[in-house]
Amino acid sequence: PFQRSGDSHAQVGGMNMRLAPGSAQASSGRLFCRPEAITVNPLVHEENLFPAMVREITFLGNRCRMSFELKALPGHALLAELAPEAMPRLGSQDIWVALPPQSLQVFA
């Protein structure tokens, strides 16, 4: 769930997320991000970058499904789907997760 905090930002729990230009202008609702659009431990600084903790990893052959929890949003499991080449960069249960503004969908 989110509350709009500006024309291009939304507040989710204690996190301020930038939204893509042209996002729906709802004052509140839900944000959605497809699991394959999430970046884990990016090599360069990205927007909407948050510390997280891995809950579970499931290997699915050509990809991995990771359940994680953002540290600023405890109790809410989120999913990411990763290519195998992203796995060696994990290393521990503490990770950084980027939710790209252009991948965030706004639902009123």
C-alpha cells in the first residue's frame, strides 16, 4: 500500500519511492513490480534502492525465485526472479534491492 507524497513520489511504509513520469495520479492505492524487474545487489547505484533480507531461494532451472523482506517493511514478503548469473553476487542473507521507477505500476 502507498500514499502519494508528491507528483513523482509515493510513501510505502517508511520508504519514499520515486515513480516513473506518467504514473497514475492516485493519491493512494497499491504499487506492483513484476518479480523479474527487481534488481538484487546492483553493481551501480539505482533509484529506489533498499536494504533487504533473503527469506528463501528456490532454484527453477534457468532462473531462481527469491523471497525477501525489505528491512523498512517488515512482515511483507516480496518476490524476485533472478537469472543464474545474478546468484553469485548474493553471498549472504543481507542484500540490496532496487525497485526501478519505470517498473512500478500504480493501482488506485
